[in-house]
Amino acid sequence: MTNPDALPIDVALVRRLLRAQFSQWTDLPLTPATPQGWDNRTFRLGETLSVRLPSAAGYTAQVAKEQRWLPVLAPQLPLPIPVPVAQGVPNADFPWPWSIYHWQLGATASLEQIADLEAFAAILADFLRTLQQIDATDGPPAGPHNSYRGGPLATYDAETRRAIATLSDTIDTEAALAVWEAGLATTWNSPPVWIHGDVAVGNLLVLDGRLSAVIDFGCYGVGDPACDLVIAWTLFSGASRAAFRAGLPLDDATWRRGRCWALWKALITLAAYRTSDAAKAADARRVIEAVLADA
């Protein structure tokens, strides 16, 4: 998925930026990564590097945040994450800061790529548990820089209720409201912990059937870890969901909020795409059904 309002960013632009600021890498092969994300455009640079550029002004705060904290987090985690190698500066060709990272090997996670989904869930839970245990002192709290991931569900209360109303002829609105309000009634009362903010299949890499790296930390910060539980309903089910939950020492209230984060995203996606993108709409319906069935 890409942002339709994004600044056009292509190989030619990245070449000019490299030539102007990092001439040592100018002649390396440069290819767009697949798939591309919403907040950033990523290019593979040679065999071991990548270039990552924010696609719009609202995402530029992620650059300094990632440069500051990812080198601190990386050595403490059980799986590789992107580590910045250099930071580019705005110039006449590109108005915002940007970064060069180490390239992470692996394919985007999918059921076809994963050899053992239950083991995959346990490994991911271990990664998130370890992330949550790292000292979060001075870490960036939820805010515009990460779309308020780790913050209170109330941030998205009005949007969620509008989506439910819009979908009144499509989903069980009574059940959806009950799930949403049950989560909304709870809060994270412990100290803030590190969160990834966007634990989705597109940000999980698989190599030889196993989880090999976790990427795209643009939405990370410190706060309530409930938002990192969404994948329990977007990818896992049955035994794999149970393995994921067993690996994370979080209370029932946090899981209720996690269910709400999954429901919120699926609701707004279905409301936006139900008549324009059959694939996105079908996937959103699947997640809504999974959330409501697990309530």
C-alpha cells in the first residue's frame, strides 16, 4: 500500500541525493523495494544497504527518532532490526531528512512463507516481550510522529464510531460496539514500555521459513503495548494465536485493547475500500470477523 498524496520518489532522485551527499555509494546498484510502505519509500542499495525516504512532511519526525533510538535497541533484541548507517539532509532535490540503513534479508511474511506458524508466533512474542523489557526512559511517547500508537484508544473513538455507523448494513454493529467499548473502558496503568507500533506481515521478514527480522520502526515509541497485539487477529488463529498470547505476559485488559486496535484498523479500511478495492475490503472483513468471533 502506498500513500496517494506522497511526494514522487524514484531511483533518479535517490541517485542525485547519493551523488550529492554520499558519493562512496553512488555507483552501487539501486532498486525499489517491494512492497513499498505508506510512510516511506525504500530502495535497496547494493547488497548490504537500503535508502529510506519519508514520503510526506508528516513522516519526517521518524528520521531523527530512528537515528537516535534504533542503534540503542538493536543490540538488546533477539532478532535483527534496521540500523541506520548514515543520515541525509534536505537539499534542493528533496526537502526532508532521510536515512541509509543496513539491508535486512528475508521475504515479507505470509502463510505460504512461514514453515511453522505456531513457532513463528512464539518467536515474535519473544521479540516483543524483550522489546517491552528494555529501559524506556526518555523514549518518545505516543504522538503525531507515530500516529498515536501506544496512546489511548480514545484518540480513535470518534473515527471508529463513524466507521461502525457507515458499515451498519455490512457488519454486526452491536457486536463491534461492544468490543470497542469494552476495550475503551480499560487503560494501561503500568509504566510505558517500548512498542513497535506496526506489527504487520509487511514488517516481518521470513528466511528459510522462520522469522528473520522485524523492520519499519516508523511508528515505534513508548506507551501501552496493546497496539502491538493486532497481528493476533490479522495473521494468527487457533494454536498460533494461543502461542502468541502465551509468550506475552500481558493482562486481559491489554488484550481487549489489542483487539480494539485490530478492529479499528479493519473498520476504517472496510469503510474506505468496500466499493473500490475488493481485496482490501475482503481482508478487512476477515479481520473484523476474527475479532468479533474472539470476543
